[in-house]
Amino acid sequence: MAIATFAAGCFWGVELTFSELPGVLSTAVGYMGGDTESPDYESVCQGDTGHAETVWVEYDPEQISYEQLLATFWQCHNPTTLNRQGPDVGTQYRSAIFYQDEMQQVLAQQSKADMQAAGVFSAEIVTQIEPAARFWRAEEYHQQYLRKRGQGHCRIS
């Protein structure tokens, strides 16, 4: 089992996307990358905690690779919009890869460089790549939010 953490805008759709991948054992939504202890949804949405809405992905590396998770990350959001995904605006909606170890850091940096060089996106990729900090699990009503409501993906480009 291994852990990966990604921020790609509103965490509801991002969590659903990752949870459907074969080899992903579990997911959770929460907050990472800020400087406030015990953040909650309201404080994160006000934009003054520094946290990003983040998805925690527990996966089996024998079934799915970190590179495959990175490919999904690039496909499920627009990494060229700074602090924004569609109508959601603020640092809490930034694009970020929070790496767990040096191998993830190297793979994330290479993946970002490869995506930029390939011209997949028409603008510069602004995704931050930084070490994982403490993951603060979001309130229970946010966990598996779309699945609980029988709703599909809410991808924004």
C-alpha cells in the first residue's frame, strides 16, 4: 500500500475520479499545504488558512503505478489556471502535487515537464510540487460526496 496526495480544485469530483481507478484502495478528502491547525471547510473556503482542497489516495503499487495516478491528475483538471478551477476561485482550489517521498517528487517533476513539453495544454502549467504536509481530513459529509448523492463527475476545464 502507498499514499499519494493531489489538489486539483474542488475535491468532490477529484475524489470520485481517483476512487474509480483499479488499484486504488481508498480515498479521502481534506486539506493540506496550509499553516492553520485543524482547518475546517468554512475556514478553508474563506481562503485564509493556506490549505488546498486535497485528495488522499491509498493505492496498491502492484496494481496501479504512481505514474498512472499522475496521468489521471493531469486529465481531471486544468493545471494552467492559477488558484482557480472553473467558477471556483481561491488558493484552496490551486493545482498541487504533494509528494510523499523523493521518488514521487522526481516522478511528479518529470511528469509536469513532460506535459509542458508535449504541449498538451495551451498555457503554462502552474501546478505546485511540494512535500506533503499534515493531511487534515475534511468533515464527514464531504467524504464520497458525489457518490452519496448519486451524482456523476463535475470535471471543469
